[in-house]
Amino acid sequence: MIIFQIAGFLTDFTGGQKEIPLPASPATVGEALDELWKLHRGLQDRIVNERGQIRPHVNIFVNADNIRLKELLATPLSDHSEITILPAVSGGR
């Protein structure tokens, strides 16, 4: 089972859910995100741009690996992958 971990303000678009298991078994991060959009449509515009590319201020990890250092949306998943979506935090003094 693939499980999404949602952090920060993004939980505003999941009804407060921080952990979201997928009923499907997608093969890649892109396919998993497509399944996530079906469950929580409001997340899509916060995670990817109009061309479907990951926004610069959003990091996505498969287990402990940042997909920017792998194959981005084509990063393969195993049956027990955990995908963490982490918006960047900025500001302060």
C-alpha cells in the first residue's frame, strides 16, 4: 500500500488528514499523485504548476529520497512506499 504523508498548510486541502493511504497501487510518483488528486482535488494546484511540474517550493520524498534527485514524477514506487509532500518554510528574521 502506498501512503502519502501531508505536511504543513497542505492539510487544509485534505480535511486535516496528515496520512492518506491510496486504494490503488501506482507504479510511479506521477501516477500516485493522479490518484491523490482524485481524493483531494484542491491539492493539485498547490503541488504542481499548470504544466504538471512540481512547484519549486514543494519537496516530495519517496521514503527518504527526494524525487528531485531521482526521476521526478517518473520515480518508481514499491508496494510499501511512503510519499511525503513537504512545502518549503520561509520567513522570519
